[in-house]
Amino acid sequence: MQIVTPSRPWLVLLGLALGVCVTNGFARFAYGLILPAMKSSQNWTYAEAGWLNTANALGYVFGSLFTVALIRHVGASRLFSAGVVLTAICLFATGLNASLFAQSLWRILAGVFGAGSFVAGGALAAALFQDDPKRNALSIAFYFGGGGGLGIVLCGASLPLMLEWLGPEAWPWSWIGIGLVSFAICPLSIWAGEALRVPSTPTQTRHPVPIRKMLGEICGYAGFGLGYIVYLTFLALWMKERDYSATLISGVWVLLGACITLSPFIWRSVFARFANGIPLAMILVGIAAGSALPIFVPTPAGLLASAVVFGLSVFMAPGAITNFTRQNMPQESWGATISMFTVVFAVSQTVGPIGAGLIGDRTGDIGDSLLAASALLILGAALALTQKPLARDEDQP
């Protein structure tokens, strides 16, 4: 199946990346900035605070499972566009009812719709510039890094200062504002999905996903899901509890988002060069280092350095997985393979926030959870290093 490159591929890529701004930058990572206000006004424990991101991750599990089937019958373009719009609706609705039930419902649904859009958009981004490996690798990396980074920059520049000014009780307005911005993004993302319409793949042309030959990459990605989310869920709360200023919290998150946006340009040559587990392992080491830095160097300089190291790495893990898939699997199996990886990621991600919250409740310091997450990420990197290119494996008897 050959996809015709659209006449304005970079604008299409921008529209796809802005979809990630909604489904990831807003739907998954804005919560970490709003959490201090929500926890304060709702009197939550760390475990209760972690639950809402676990709820979002559970939605990702269900959404990923549905995507495996839907992407074959509905098509990646429609799935991407519908997911962006429905996620935007969920974000707006999150600010309308403060009850834990309503919050849980909308976080779960945002995960369901976000997963479908995220996986489908990854398959669309992988179909751009098929005859140019370097541009193709850049498009994959920019899809995951560019839009998500922009979302974190926008949230970091506005939410901490707004909540400092209005007080923690104003947190519902944060979600309403995020929802309105998401609605403004939807038209370009919908156009991008339609401009790069990938035909749905009939069941009989699919190739099986060689799971046993991909265990190194799968286990490494599971380590990513377990570890990365702890930093993005609890770092702002950890800083708030240590009386760091709202300005510093905002600065750390803006720098984090800016580095996420720049990260595709740092990693594109690595993606183009390797078809094994080395890119994922390198990325996981960077995320681990960024997670541990605030604890070992709890100064403004240490926090800013943490944001740089973490930001240059974190959104590139899905890019590494997509690039591995593109280099090792036939195009007919890209959607199913990326969906499989997303299921692994989503299941492991459900444990991270609530597990970190339980550790924080037990020790009285959520910083201990950041160190535990760092250790899990290092383990994931070691496992990813065992992954070899599938083509080489297939040549062996």
C-alpha cells in the first residue's frame, strides 16, 4: 500500500502534531500543573491524586485495544480526527463538575479517545516522506515531540501563575480554558487527517506481529510507561510543597515543553541510524536522569537542568517505537504494531501514578517516588538494549 504524499506535507505534519498537543500535552500532562490546586481544595491523599492519572491511563488501555480493530475498519485518518475532537470535549467537560466521579469519568474518556487519535496519528506521520529516511524520521519525531511540547509550554506559561493569582479553588477554569484552546486547534488537525487519508487495511493483507522477537523493545517500553508519568504527575506538587514560587514552577514547565519541542531535531539522526533498541535505551537513560535530578540537586539550577534533560528525552520514546516499527515491519502492519506497543505502554502507565502516590503516602515524601521511577527507567533501558533488528533475526536459522 503506497501513500501519496500530500502537496503541503509540512502543514499536514503540523496539524498532526497539534493533535498531540490536545491528546497528550493537554489531556495527559496539564493535570500535573493543576494537581496542586485540586489536591489542596479537595483534600486528597497522594494516592487519590495519582488515581485520576491512573484513570486516564486506564482509558488509554481500553482506547488502545479498540484501536487495534478500529484502525483496520475505520481508517487512521478518521480515527485521528474524531479522537482529537472528542478529547477536546472531554477536557472542556472536566471543568464543569468537581466531583471525583465526574473527574474520573472525563479522565477515562479522554484516555480512550486520546489513545485512538495518538496511535492513528503516529501511523499517518510514519507515512510521510517514505522515500526520504531522514525526513521520515524527523516527521515521526516531530509528531510526538512538537505538539506535546507546545501543549506543555502553553500550560506552563499560564496555569501556575493563573492559579497563584486566582487561588486553588479556581482550578475548574483551567480545564475550561484548555478545552477552548483545544476546540481552536481542531480544524487544522481535522484537515491534516483528511489530507493524508490512509486506506484501511483489509484483514487478509495483515502481517502477524512477531511479539517474541520484539520482547526487548516491548519490555523497555513498559519500563517507560511505569516511570515517566511519575515526574509529569507529581513534580509540580513536589515543588509546591517545598514552597518553590509559581514563577519557578512555570519556568521549569516552559523550559520542559520547549526542550520537548526541540527534541526531534536532537534525535532524528539517531532514529535514522538505528533499527534496534539503542534509541529507546538512550532515551530511557535520559528520562531517568531527569527524574532523579530534582532530588539530588534540589535547587533552581538543578530543577532547570532536570527540565532540559527530561524534556529532550521523554516524548521521543513513542517516536523510537514508531521508528522501530517503520524500519522493521511491513507498512500493512504499522497500525497494528503501534497499537500493540500502545497497549503495553498504557497498561504499564496505569501503575505509575497510583503506585507513586502510595509510596508517597507511606514515606511522607513524593520525592521518593521520583527516585523509584528513575530506577524503573534504568531497568527498562537495560532491557531495550537487548533488542536486535528484526531483519537480522529473520536471517538466522
